[in-house]
Amino acid sequence: MSAKLTVGGEAVGRGRKVTIALPITRLPTGGAMTVPIIAINGRFDGPRVWLSAAVHGDELNGIEIVRAVVDALSAKTLKGTLIAAPVVNPFGLLGGDRYLPDRRDLNRSFPGSKRGSLASRLAHLFMETVVNGSDVGLDLHTASNHRENHPQIRADLADPKTRALAEAFAAPILIQSKQRDGSLRQAGVDAGQQVLVYEAGEAMRYDSASVEIGVGGVLRVLQHLDMITEAPEGPPGPPHIVTRSSWVRARRGGLLSTRVALGDMVEKGETLGRIADTVGGRPMAIKASTAGVVLGINHYPVINKGDAVAHVGEIATSD
Ligand SMILES: [Zn+2]
């Protein structure tokens, strides 16, 4: 890559770490709304990587992961460039909301357009400023709506380069996952990049285990790309590779108590939780429809028929 780096109109010299407030719009109250970006232009040649968090504004673990990663990196020794955006959706962050004020999901609005909705314009600006021109992208998420995810990488594992990055990250679970139209990941892949999505923990919370695996994982990916020389050790043993997963849903409403924890291995037919009604009527067991690993859990006890209870991933046998 060239030594010249310009982010949001600001030149970032070799060996410099710069924080930029990228203007998105003026708020109805008159103040400027900006997306914070930290650009680290390493002293030496290497790949260009983007790192994003809080595309869903209430998913906070990634913000802390970005902070710790940026803190750990020195522009004086870095080979290549890292462009980090800890809060891609600042509207959502301030409102404790997954979405944007126009009720759109930013992660269904990529690559966006210059003249579209607020979500579409923000997506377009982020592509132009951060994503385009990069080689690799890492997008940090948590579960939503009172759900919690076991730390997991979602990526196209059929692509060897992407799979190598996913393995370097060393989250306990790797999920072969389809692209989603309009997602940041899809937009990065369409631009010829390898993109990993890290999902861990729940919305509205910092979770130290998810953050620690995330920080180590990002640094291990940078080490794999030869951008840094040292990164924390990953967890022992190979990750579980999940090829198919599905949410087990409640067959009736009631109050849910779960009987399994994130990362548990369950058998087909095993009880994942029980739904009782408020006046103590007969409880109903919620059973696993396949054997696998518990990838996600719903922590909100008030359940309607059809609500998700637990996310179970089937583990590939030949890895
Ligand atoms: Zn998300």
C-alpha cells in the first residue's frame, strides 16, 4: 500500500495514530453528529484492515474491544493500517437502540447510497471512508433482545483465506454462515475483502469474557496478517465448527426457565428449558431438536408462542 493515507479528508502520516470525528449530519437540535474513527497508519508496509463496532447501537462489547485493541497497537511498529470505528451508529448508542432514528437497520443498508435514507447515507459514508481500499474487515456484534451469544465467528469458511483468519481469531465457535443482503459483511466481501463477524455477549452490557476473547482474537488476526509480532495466546484446543444452526422456539407462551448454559453440548431431545404459566399450571419442556452446542440463549423469561429459547449449532464431524 502507499504511504499516503487520507481518512475523512484528513491526511494521516506514516507512523501516526489519529482520532477523527467524521461528520454524518446535523441533529435537529443543531449540534453535529459524528462517527469517531481512529486511524493507525503503521510505519511499515502491510495490509489495510477495518474494525467496526456498534453498527447496532445497543451492542456495546465491541466498543470496549476496539478501545483495547487501539490501545495495544503502536503506529511506530505496525506493518500496514488499521482503521477502527468503535461506534458506527452513534444515534443508536445514545438512544440505547439497535436501529437508527428512521427505524432502519444499518446492517441491512449497506453499501448504501449518497441520496438514500439516513441509514443508507451513513452506510455509504462508512464504505467510502473506512471500508473501500481495505483488504480485511472485522465487524463486532452481540446478540439482541435479551439474548446472549457464546463467543463465535461467523464467516464464509468455504473461502480458504477467510477460514485462515477465522481460525487465527480462535473464538470457541466458528460458524459457516450465509451472507445477508445489505450487511456490512456482505458489502466488504463484495468489495473483494475477507470479512469476519464476531458475535459475543448481549446488548446493553459489557461482558469481560466476550471482550477478552474479542481483543485477543483481533490481535491474533493482525498477527496472522504479519502486521504485529505478538498477540495473546488463543484458548487451548481447536474451535467447534458449526455448519448449521437453528433457534428452538416455544410451542406455547409462559414463563421460561432455561436449563442449559452457553457453550454446553446437548443431545437431541435434551431439555433446554421449561415454560410454566404464572398460576403454576403444567410446565412444558423445551427440547433440543438436534444435538449440538448452545450458541445463544434467551434470558427474558416472558415468552410468547414462537419466541426463540435457545440457539443450537450442529457441529461438523470431519474437522
Ligand atoms: Zn448486531
